[in-house]
Amino acid sequence: MTAAAVVVALIQLALFLFLAPVLVGVIHQVRARMEGRVGAGIWQPWREVRKLLTKNPVHAEGSSWVLTIGPIALLLSSLLLCVILPLVGTLSLPFLPSDLFVIVSVMLVGVVALALVGLDSGTAFGGMGSSRHMTVAALVEPTVLLAIYALSIPVGTSTLSKIVEARLHTPAVIISPVSVLAMVALAIAIMAETGRLPVDNPSTHLELTMLHEAMALEASGRDLAWLEVGSWLKLTVLLGLLSNLAAPWGVLTDLTIWSVLIGIVAVTVKILLLGTLLSVGEVFMAKVRLFRVPELLAGSFVLAFLAVTASYLVA
């Protein structure tokens, strides 16, 4: 079982390293088509990363080692999420469990690393973006915890692989009120965590509104490549988690050649479909005013809290 779990983890790591830039390319291409533009193609993120990896980073005067270590820490945290989350299969590593609290802690490492990158250069925009970023994170992380905890109550464990496997075997719980409330809260939290509309607009660089871009302004060359790939990986794995919780069909529970192929195809299709829906929605969605973002995230927290309450009442 341990050997099978290691194989599945390596498959997930390789798949999502390839899939993350493709997902971002699909999102950009679909949005370009919806807006009447030609677009650069779905392989443009790959070309951008390849170009950045050939360039040496330029650091601002007074910056420290944080500007070098921070992007790598964000990338490593995203890679770790690729390994421990139940994406292609539910076979979890015994020495690295897919427990809810472990996953949220790993996510928080990437959040803090990105905030430190924005603070390290000492610029006004970087500090502003880091402050906003941590404010959003303080509201998002409890929502993620509560939303998935509500799904874990009927299963009796906080291990995500067990939760996905239980939802696969008992699909009736997917359309229950508890599940619907938790999934809506989790979807809002994921959009905020990954800097998507309506919380942040990744296609603009307006100083008064940007969050992620403000923290990455001083990064360049390989450092910027690590930041971009780490952010893309986080978006991809969280969409994969959301899709497996909402529609767990296709997730492998035992290691065979056919189950691996089905698992890879299923999670790829679900992620690309969610990415397409996300890009279409962003075309018709306006960014929420910065001072209204806490209200939106508080609403998602209330939905997650109601999901937890309802799960105990139903039980």
C-alpha cells in the first residue's frame, strides 16, 4: 500500500506540474475569446516560464535572502499540496497524511512566504499588497477549515482522502444541504485564496486594487518564475480538490493501469472544465471593492459555519 501511494503521489506531482501552466493558458485563452480577442494560446504560460528561467533575478538594494527563499518556499508548499491532496487517487502516504489541518498548514506556509516577499523590498506597493494578502488569508483559512470539517463529520475523519472516498461510495451526500453549503463556502474561499475575481483581478496591475501583483512587483527572472509556477500550482490543486469533492467519480482507489489512466483523464477534464467556467464567469463579474471583500469572505464563513451546524443537526 505504501508503494502504491508513493506511485500515485509521483503521478500527481508530474501531472500537475504539466497541467498548471496549461490551465492558466486555457483560462487566458477562453477569456480572450469571450472578449473578442485572439489570445496568445494555451501554451503561452509555458513559454513565459521558460523565458524567465533563463534570466538571472535582479534584487532591489536593501533586499535580503527572503526575496530568494520566499518564491522557493511558495513553490515547495504548492508541490507538497500536489503530493498529499487526493487528486488522481485516494491512496495517501502514511508518513505524510492528507489530514485537513496538515493541508491548511501547508497552504499557510505559502501564504506567509508570499507576504514576506512583498515586504522584503520595503516598497509601498509590496507592503500594501502583503497587508491585504494577510487580511484575506485570515478570513479564508478558517472558512476552508470549517467547510471541509463539515464534510468530515459524516465520515468521522478529517483525512481528505477518506472524505473523497466516502463521497465516491455514497453519492447521495453530494447533494445534501450540508454538502451544498460547504461547497459554496469552499468555492468562495478558493477564489480568494488564489487571487481570482471578485476578490482580486489577476489581469490588471492597478496599484489601488492589486493584491498578488503588488507582492510580485520586485521579483524578476527565476524568482518570478517560481512565484508564478507556485501560484498556478495552488490554483490547479485547489480546483482539483473542489472538483473531487463535488464530483468524485473517476478517482482511483486501487493501483491498476486502467484506474490510473481513468484518474488522470478524469481529474484533468474536471479541472479544465472548472477553469473554463471560472474564466467565463470572470468576464461577466466585476471586482468587489476592497473594503467589501471582508463582507464577502465573512459571508462564506457563515455558510461554512451553517454547514457544520447542519451536519450535527442531521446527525
